[in-house]
Amino acid sequence: MVDAATRSSPPRNRESGELLVLGVESTAHTFGASVVSSRPPYVLSDVRSQYKPSKGGILPREAAAFLAENAPGVVSRALEEAGVGPGELDAIAVSLGPGMGPSLRVGATVARALASRYGLPIVPVNHAVAHIEIARFLTGLRDPLVLYVAGGNTTVMSHVAGRYRVFGETLDIALGNLLDTFAREAGIAPPYIVGGEHAVDRCAAGGKYVKGMPYVVKGQDVSFSGLLTTSLKLLRKGFRLSDVCYTLREIAFSSVVEVAERGLAHTGKDSIILTGGVAANRILNEKVRLMALEQGARFEPIEARFCGDNGVMIAITGLLAYAHGVSLDTPRKALIRQRWRPDEVDAPWYPLTLRDL
Amino acid sequence: MVSFDAERLIEWVRSLELVKRGAESEIRVGSFMGLEAVFKLRVPKPYMDPELDLELRSFRTRREAKAMAAAISGGVRAPRVYAVFPSAGLIVMERIKGPLLKERLQVHGDHGHLLHEAGGMLARLHRAGLVHGDPTTSNYIVAETGMLYLIDYGLSSFSTSIEDRAVDIHLFRRALESTHATIAQEAFTNFMEGYKRVMGEEAGKVEERAEEIRLRGRYVEKRRTIWGRTL
């Protein structure tokens, strides 16, 4: 751990009433740590280390081993870059779910150890809620409809009566999972993303629409497993890879945007945010922009580097929660929850963002 | 159909009086061969591939028109379909004039018979092999003749599964609770009486499943559990 005497940045003069929170993210393939302040410039550090399988997909045990190996360095660097000693923190925020058990355990262990050693309270953070909070913080949209698309999640949410409620979601696999699995099975990945572009997007260039692939929107929910199976079947039948990639992507993106469109009409919200790993996708951003324009809703894209998993979003959410009295009374209670749904989490800070504290 | 025709048709329909714009379609009113008609137009989505968009709109238009026709044959009072133009995403149908059930329920009085009839009509739809997909109090019209109509088959599909039927019941209940909170309990009891009367024995299973859906957690906070522990 970083000693106050050895840190590289000058010590910060703390303003009165300033809160400092360390955020720890460790739900899947990324170990991230960040120190966030309740005062500008808010984000004092953002350090991450991402596990990238050389072949195949994420193996939970391998990912967890990678995270455990990198965790101490990442946390130390985050404190160092922020110029904050662990003893100066007000709280430690950690994403306790939803996510992969082995990965979650790494983050929870690190948070419990730090909290015990320095006598700090732990603030439990829901990973999905954190993706929303960083998007609200960056865009300044206080009360938006949320389209959260990632490797393990595809959900349309909005805040009603104290919580983020699920309006629609995937009935089977997530959008990112669909793209990655198809790319892997089709032999065009890993690497999944090069230069900010997904392998499926790269292959879709010049592709043409293939009729008859399944487009499944059931009321407010989407389903992708049939689309995945059909796409792979068509490939085996000799359909052009670029055509299948193009159609798969068009159907998948259109269906989530359509559910979001229904969500806007139903909830009456006048703005929309796109967040989560797949939110970095330029084509999806363009579709959401066009839909929002048609519905008369505001849309602000967020920077690609804050779409994927990071410690900043955990720290931001943790700070908001901590400032509103949310924390565990003992590190022992910092238990992971693989299936922790965002609509189980009270969000007493809403509609405030970090900038309003 | 030639796409040129569809475009001209759409252009003409869009000159009619707009009464409602939903997420999926525009509802306009006008005259069709001398009859007062509702024009339901599924508008192209700018964010979709044009071929996908056309495929979806024409599929959904056709499915909706078929559902309406099947509903009427099954004894459900639904608007009559005058004409269908799948490639234009257009259904022309009978115009039913009158307040929505939602508006009627907001006026004080005894609405028992209306809810009873609403339940019976949903049961007739189910017996016809269909589910509605969006049965709310905004999708029933109390016609000027006093008769109740079930409208908007945009999300309906051909299904006889208990689950899909139960979702309909659940959706209606949720609509009552969110829009007519003070009378929801009694209204739902009346609705279910009407439903059971038409549905007969099968109604029991559907009702049971609807209660199960309600408690699945997705919709109800207080019964949410993780690994058997109530939160």
C-alpha cells in the first residue's frame, strides 16, 4: 500500500466538507480503481487492468486469477495518482454484483481488507446502477430513460419512486454476449474490439440485408438466442459472412432501440442515456440519436472510455450513496451478489448527481 | 405491390387528421369509401435498415389485421377491418366513437357491469386462440351505443398458452392498480368474474399463473428474494 511519504503527487489540501471515496470495480474482466472527490474536478484518478483472453471467451477462474494478480498495483496507483493516502479516504465503494462470482470475490476481498486495515466504511455498489450514475454525471441528464447494454446486461430502465425500475430486458443472452459469441464462433475474434470497432462491425461493412432472420421483441423485452443460432446456421449454409454480420447487427441494435423507444413513449421521460460496454459502439449511438430525434428526446453520448467497466463509476455511485447515508456497519457484510438486480437498490440521491452535492 | 403506390398512399394518409401518436404508429381519422374510419399507420423508423423496417412493418400490420378478424369471429367486439396495406404499414378500420374505459372509470358510479363485460371479452379473445398483449383500460372503448369494444391488437399474437393468457390478466391488473388505484381491488374482482364466466374451468389455471407472475419478483418488490432470503 502507498505510504503518505512515498506518493508521487503532492498531498491535496482537503477542503472542508469534501468527501473522498475509493471505488473498486471487479465484476468481470476489468479490475478498476479510482478516487473520486465530492468537489471539482471530481475524478482524481482512474486506473484499470483488463483481462483479455488470447483465444475463446472469458474463463471466470482465469479472469479472477488475473484480477487478483493486478489488484494491489491498480489500487496503489489509483491512490498515488490522486495524491490521497488510504487513511484520508471517507469510504471504500465496491461493486458487489451483478457479475461473475470469482471476479466479484477479488474486489470484495480487496475492499474488506482495506476497510478493516484503515477503519473505513464500505459502500456496496450495484454495477448496473453505477453504469447509470456515471452516464448521468457525464451527460448532466438528471432524469433520463436508460438503455444499458453490455456483455452481460441488456436492460431498459427508468427511475420511478425511489428506484431504477426495469421497463424491458433481454429474456436470454445480453447484446454484448450475442456479438462476442457470434464473432468467436464465426472465427473472427478474439480480439473482439480493435481500434474501438467490434469484429462484427468490421465484417458488416459492405454487407447486405438477409431476409427472414428472427427479430424478437415481446412487448417490452428482447431475445437474442434465436438470432445467434440462425446466424451461425446461415454461415454454415454458405451465406456471406458480411451479410450475416450486417443483418445480425441491424436486428440486434434495432430491437433494443425499439424497446427504448417504447420506454420513452410509456414513461414520458424527455431524455435518454446509453451506457455499458456496448454503448461505445458508434453505430448503436447513431441509431439511438435518430430515435431520440424522432421522439423529441435529448440524447448525449458518453465518452467511449467510460462505457466499459471502470472504477470511476463505482466511486461516483459510492460517493452519492455514502453522502446519503448508505454504508455497511461492518466489512463482514460486504458479500457478493451475482444476481443483484438494479431494481432492488434504493437510490435516495436521485435526481442529484455528483455535481449537485 | 409497387413501392410507388405505397408511398403515395402514405402521403395521402398523412394528410388526415392525427388523433394519436404512439411509439409505433400514428392514428388518424378520415373517410374511407364513405365510411368514417380510423387509419392506423406504422411509420418507417429512421434508425432501421429500410428492408428490415419494411419487413417488420408489413409483418406486424398483417398479423394485427389477422388478429382483429379472428377476434371478431370469436365473438369479440373489435373494430371491423376495412382494408389492409401491409407494404404501407396501414390498416383502415371501423371508427368506434365513445369514451375509453379508463375515462369512464374515472367518473364516479357503479362500473361493475362494464368490468364484468371487459373480463368476458378478454376471455372470448383467449378462447379464439389469441392473446391481446396490451389489455389496459385505455384499450377498451365504451361506444355511444353503450357496447364495449376491445381495441389495439398491435401487440397481440396467436397463442393458447396459459402463460401468455396469464400475462394478459396480469397486465390488466397492473393497469388498474397504476391508473385506478382506489377502485383497483373491486374492479379486478369484477373483471375476473366476467373472465371466469366465459372461460369456464380453464380460468382457474390462468388466474393462478397470473398470481405467480405477479410474485415472480420482476413486478413486485416486497416478495423479492435472493437465495431464499427475503430482502
